[in-house]
Amino acid sequence: MPNRKASFFTLFIRKQLKRFEAFLFLLKSMLSNRQFLYVSCVLVGISSALAVIVLKTFAHSVFRFANYIDRIFHLPYSNSLLPVIGILLTAWVVKKFLDGSIEKGTSQIMIAVAKNSGIMPRKQMYAQIITSSLTVGMGGSAGLESPITITGAAFGSNYAQKYRLNYKDRTLLLACGVAAGIGAAFNAPIAGVLFAIEVILADMSVTAFIPIMISAATGALVSTIVLKEDILLSFRNELTFDYHNIPYYIILGILAGLVSVYHARNFRKVEHFFSRFKSSTYKKALVGAGMLAVLIFFFPTLFGEGYESIKALSSTNPGILLENTILEKFKSNEWILLAFIGVTMMIKSVATGLTLGSGGNGGNFAPSLFVGSYLGYFVSKFFLLTGIDKDLPISNFSIVGMAGLLSGLFHAPLTAIFLIAEITGGYGLFVPLMIVSSISFIISKKMEEHSMDIKNLADTGTVFTSDKDRNILSTIELSKHIKANFATIPDTAKLEDVTAVLSQTRQTIFPVTNEKEEFVGIINFDTIRPIIFNSFQTKYTALQDVIEQPKETISYDEIMETVMEKFEATGYDILFVLKNNHCLGYIEKSDILTTYREKLKSLRIE
């Protein structure tokens, strides 16, 4: 009987969804493209907000359950064991149901925008929710915001594909999903809009703001109505700015930039360590989760997103962070508390690297806020305890520090400023937020050209979302522009033979090959022109005397960015493409530029 009811309920849901889809197709036929886009961005915003609600509620419930168990046993045993279970379950789900792989990080959205015409896999609509809820919800030391943004982007992309929207609208709805996800996760719609524009879409017109703003506002509104305030990261203290503290904020900004670089590099090292476990999914998960369990045993605040400990730092009793630790009896000792916070801040990158590198799913958005809050507390408390300054507002520094790390890690200073301004319920700290975020960004950008999320992609030349020209060039496939209708000259030929070939073709540059058909060099008509029009010189000049070595050639697997750099450096109009020293053909610079202009026109989001 229960199976029949479940089956009937599933059938009922499917029928209702089909009716809703039919209604949307009807609506699309009745409305203009722009009007339907506005309706769509609301629906995408609601979908992203629902994903946030599921993830946040689950993670918060597990956190409360773990704290309840801790109060019974008075030791962080549950906090240590739950992440192990969560990471192992995540690895099992990925291997069993997701083809053994899952894309992590907002870089996947950037790849979709830059290389895949805004198309994201359908499985991203549910894979991120399931895996990240198991990992972070069960205590993995990572954040939910990255999976939330990927899920929102997937909702927007697949919605656009379902209703046959063009590339521009598909990419715009993808960005709408991202903005709605951030807006819902923090009840910060402005930050959601800025994140979508600053990180995901590097080039867009003003009219694209409207759909993104609608989605971000929708996501934030749904989240506000459904989620309880204690689940969201928010501060409602009266925060004021004292200009006398500017020197300390400058110091905080410098340290935030340096710590951002440290966190990013340390995280990559830990992740790289697990690359050696490619053939053993469960061994990797067990090793990483076991190491994470040890860290959480000694530093329980590394459990989960860490937002509760961020709120604790801004409260009047930060000593509660030492509860259920081996240092609990010292929670009234401010120096020991400061040392505990400093060490926790420095090893957070290791904990996050262990969580994600071992097979868990999550992101670095929440860890950046965690580390920034701890850094802000550490700096201000240090000056207070040493007597250098006795009036520094610790809560202000804890909050502003979050913006510093977010700006430094993601190279998104505007998002950082407005996110923290929104979650504090006002703009009293706007000046220090600007100071700390800008300084941190400058230092981080100087030491790391690319943000944390796209560093690996940038190193391989896969995608450069912040650079529109490189984005477009990365979408141009070299193989589609190779022209194979060309004449070659064997190195055993005579100059008279070259003259005969010239009379039968408009080609002006000829590759020369040996008996193995390997590339030897080129013969340039402009170079040999004085010779071939002189019959005496043509007869007595050896072919080897007129063979030149080109300044550059192209490898068949070369990225288009370096191809264009070679065109610019040599001044050539054509370059030959080689594979294993065999000439496949040539590429014309004018052909590439024509394709570039066509793509630039089609990629402009309006």
C-alpha cells in the first residue's frame, strides 16, 4: 500500500510539472522575448533560493545535533566522526550515481560562460545539493556557497535550454541563478548582483542588470520568508566607524592580502597531495577524512561552515569557542584564546584542502569569511592585550576582516564590500570595508595574478574569465581554421621546379619537406623573386640556398592565445601548423580575426 501511494504521488508531481511546462511554453508564445526573460529570472531566482533553503537547513540541523551530542559526552567525538561519514558518503554517491566525477568550484561556471556557450550539465542541478549537503552538512570544513552558485547557474542554463532561449539569454539566466544563490544564502541581493557581474560576467551592458537584480531580490526574499535568521550569517549590532582606527585597518588590509595568498597556496598544496590517490576513491576519502577528524578533535570550530564561531567572535563571550576542547579550562585566559584563534586561522586552509581534496564537495567562500573573521579578531585583540590601543572595537575588525579575505581570495572587492555591508544591516563600516578590501586585493593581485577559483585553469590556459579577449580566443578551435589545400616543395627539387609550381598557384609561401615528409623550412616568394626572374640565377642557385627557417610555427594542440601572439610577434599573415614535425596546413591571421569579430558580436550580453 505505501508503495502505491508513493507511486501515485510521483505520478501526480510529474503530471503537474508537465502542465506547468506547457503553461510556460504558452506564456512564451504570448509574451515578447524581454517579457518572458523577466518571468524566467523570477522562476530561476525561486529555484536557487529553494536550493539554498535545503542546503542551509540540513547543515544547520546537523550542526545543532553535533552540539547536542557534545554536551552529552563533553568531548568533540561526534564533531570528529561526522565529517568522516559525510566525506565517505559523498565519495560513494559520486562513484555510484555521478559517473565517478563531480565538478567543484565556481570555475565551472566560468568555463560554461567562456567555452560552452552558457551550457551546464543537467546533473549539476541536483549533484551539488546532494554531495555538498553530505560533506558540509556532516561537518566537512568547507562552504555551501560555491555549490549553491553552481546549482543556481545550472538551473538558469537548463531552464534556458528547455525553453529554447538563445545564447545571450542563456548566459544571462545562468548569471541570474548565481546572483539569486548568493542573495538567498546571505540575504544580500546587492552582493549577489555584484558577484555575478564581477566574477562570472566580465562584460555586459547596463540592461542586463535588471534581470540579475530581479533574480537576486527574488532569491533573498524567498530565503528571508522561509529561513530563520539564526541559520543565516547576519549581525545586528550597532557598528560605527572611528577614523582614529584607520592605521589599524590598513594593517589589517595588508595582513588580509598576505593571508589570502597563504590560504590559496596552502589549499592547493593539500589538494595536490591527494592527486596521487586517483585509482583509490575510498582510500583517498578515508585518509583525508581521518586527518580532518584529528584536526576537528583539537579545533572543533573547524567543523562545518564555521558561521556560528564567526558570530561568537563578534559577541561579548568569544571564550565559548574553547568549550568541548582540551583547552576548555583556559577559556577565561585571553592569551590562550588568542593563540587558539590564531592557530585555527592558519590551519583552516589545511582543513578545507583535506575536505575537498579527499573527495568531499564544497567551496572556499565560507572558509574565506571564517579566516577573515578570525584574522580581524586576532589583530584587534593583539593590540588590546599588548596595550598599544585600548579602545579598538573587536567586533568591527572581525567583520571587516571577512571582506579583506573575500576580496583577496576571489579578487572581488566590490562583492566583499557590499556583502559585509548588507549582512551587518547597515553601512556604518563602509569606509574601513573599502580600505581593507582594496589593500587586500592589491596585495593578493600582485602576488597571485588570478583568483583562487581560476588559478589552475589560468595556469593551463583553459579560461581567463576576467579577460574578455582571452575568453573569446579560447572558444576558437584551431583545428577548424587549418587550411590543407597547399602545395609543398620536396627538398630534392630544383629551383626551376619551384618556378613551375608558382605559375600554377596563388600561394606565396611554400613548406619544404624531406623524403619522410617532415617539415624542413619554407620558401618565400617575396625572398626569391629577384632570383626566379633571372634565368641564369634560377639555373645555378641550389634549393638549399633559398630555404628559410620561419620565425614561428604552430603546434596542432596550441591554444589560440599563443597563436595570435606569434602572429603579432612575427608580422606574418600565415603560419604553418605542425604535428610531430609534419605539416598539417596553415592558418591565416585574417581568418582568425574574422571569427573573433563574429564571436564578439554574438557574445555581447544586452
